[in-house]
Amino acid sequence: MPEFPLRKTMIFIEDIHHDGGPPPALPRRRAAIVAVVKNPFAGRYVADLQPAMEDLKPLGLMMTDRLIEAMGGVEGIDGYGKAGLAGEAGELEHTALWHVPGGYAMRARLGEAKAIVPSAMKVGGTGTRIDVPLGHINAAYVRSHFDAMEVGVPDGPRADELLFALAMSRGGRIHDRMGGLTVAEVRGEDGLR
């Protein structure tokens, strides 16, 4: 059983009060949490990584709970996304360990979330930043919720570390006007519409 010792977490909260045009009735909130952990696979090739996803599930749940708290509670959260960043001695596939622990933790805590959790992955050196893609929690075709939140830590990930990120939002982009499926039209049956 691999271990992923946690070195640090950071939380980012953004309230968007204006973005051109008239101010919205309510500000839009986006928040993200990142965790920097030791990468037990750094510097070597391991053929079977999949079982390690189970070991990361408690981290995913802890991060989700802290992120919901930062969002001010679960009420109204309608966007989410995740990302993984491997340090230089890691490989891109190590970031894929985050698919199940990150995605399913948010689905478990947010209830009936139907849409796939958008994801981004990359490998980079210390201080590298990553954009966490955001999408609507119940319908991937809701254009108003296509967005991203940039995150990173100044001292990580180190070569033998992984940075895992989760992000959530409340509401679509301020003044979205690109058409497509609206939130009011979401059926939430298949994760697409």
C-alpha cells in the first residue's frame, strides 16, 4: 500500500463582484483547494498504479469538506473540477491517480451530481501553476459554467511530490451570453443535458 504523506494544503477563494457591464445581483464565488503530497512512484516506473487511487480517497473527502466550508456551505454550488500536477520526477500518469478520489469525493458530498468532473493534468517544476477546469455539476453542455481557476503553490510540487486540486463554483460566468443549454433547461439525467 503506497503512502502519500501530506505536506501542505492551500485554499483559494475568489468573489467576483464585477466583470464589465452592470454588477451582478450576487457576486460569483469560486474556490479551490490544493494538497501537496509525497509521490511514492517518483523516479521509477510502476506498471499497476490503479490500486493507489483507493489510498487517496480520504484525502479527496477531506479536501472536499474543506472546500465546501470555504464556499460557505453546499447550497448553490453548481460547478466543479479537478486537476493534478506531478513534480519533475513524476509522470503524467501519476496525476491520473486523482480521477477517482477527487471526482467521486465531490460527487459524494454534493449529492446528485451527474456530469463528469472536468480534469486537467500536467508535469512541472516547483512553482508551476495549473488551471483547474470548471463545468456544471449536472450537465456538461451548460456553457455558462465553462471556466477555469488557476492554482499553485510557490514551493511545490517538488520533484518527488504531487499537487492535487479541487475547485467549485456558485453560478456561471458573470454576464455569460454565449447561448447553449441554460441552467433552467438542465434535465440532469445523463450528465450531458
